Amino acid sequence: MTPPLIVDSHCHLDFPDFDEERPAVIQRALDAGVERMVTICTRLRLEPKVRAIAEEFAPVFYACGTHPMSAAEEPLATVDDLIKIAEHPKMVGIGETGLDYHYTSESADIQKQSLRIHITAARETKLPLIIHARAADDDMAQILTEEYANGAYTCVMHCFSSSPELAKAALDLGFYLSMSGIATFPKSQEVRDIFASAPLDRILVETDSPYLAPPPHRGKRNEPAYTAHTAAKGAEVFGVLLRDFAAQTTANFDRLFWKATA
């Protein structure tokens, strides 16, 4: 039986974990029904490598930004930098950016500055903002809401595992929540409950590979093919057939990541 078509909206195919078998990894994804992948550049100086992967493989698109955990180590991106990169036809999103106070709270100020730059670029390019949020829910909700008041933009809360309050703030702004392997873990019932209370037309799926592999691969390297396991759990959470969940999340992806439409 042909698997339902889904999209891995967030992976890191440029990471060394995939260097030895990138073509095989992408083929396994296609075989599993993962028709498209967005590989995420986390440091602007690495953009050429990420871009080259998107150029080599037709099902792969890319996004670019400065990860919050790298914000203090990298030159501060400019809006013009991001707009220029966004001219590439396969560059489909701004980020990932955001706030991470779990590992890098000491750089909170530069993270906030970087985040606002990325939001401005997302607003000006009309590309979706890709948000990483960890242990920074109050500041994240405040900045996203303040900036939206300055001018509308679109956004996905990637690998969402934050509070119900941040989920509500994001959804109230018309943003999307992305379900990763975290939602499949046995101890993640609170995360599943947050997703179950969200509108299905605002949900994406992703791997964040090579991290966060869902069962039965937990503890091993994740890869885009395993989006299928997260999608199966998502269908269960929403109480719908897998083919219907796959179709809806793909339509959601196409709406948000409009440059990556098939």
C-alpha cells in the first residue's frame, strides 16, 4: 500500500550525521511517503552548504537563520542579509530563531535582538518565521505579540513542547504548532493534550532530525523518514484517519510555506 504523503517541515540534513549517506536518507524519506523536507540552516555562515543540499535534491527546500543558542557566537544577522538569502527559489522560511533560556540564558539580550531582526525579515519577505522556544515562554509570547502589533507575519512554533499558555498565544496570532517526535514519547501526555486542543488546520509535523527520534527508533539518529511515526501518533491524538491527518497537515504546510508548494 502506498503511504500517505506528508512533509518533514524541519530537519537538519547538513549536519555531519548525514554526510556519509545523505542520498540514501532522502530516498528512505520518499519511500516512507515524506514527499518534501525543509532543511534548516542554524548559522548564516553555513548557508552555502544548506543551499547546495536543497539545490541537489528536488524534494528538499531550506530555511535560514541564526539559532538562539548560537546568537552570542555568531555575527548578528541583518534584515538585509536575510532578505538577500530569501531571494533563492528554494529558500522558504526565516529561522530557526527564537529564545532558549534552558542552555543559554546568559545571552538572553542578544537572543531577543536577533529574534526581532528575524521577525522583521519574515514580515518583509512574507516567508514564515520558524521559532525555537525553550524555557522562555513569557518573553517569547510577549515579543511575538508585540511584533505582530507592528505588522502581521506568519510563524510556526517548531518542535512545540512549551506551555499551554504559549500555545494559546501563538494560535491566537494565527500561528502554527509543529509536532515532533517529542509528542510520541510515553511521558509527553501534556504535549499531546496541547496539540489535541489546537485546530487541526494549524498543525505541522517534523523530525528535527538528527534529534528526537520517535519510537521505535528512540535513542538512535533520527531522519526524515521517521516523520511517518509522528504523523501516525498525530492522527491518533486528533482521532482521525492517518490519510486525513496527512492530507490536512500537508495542506497546512502548503499554506504556510507557500514557496515550497509541490
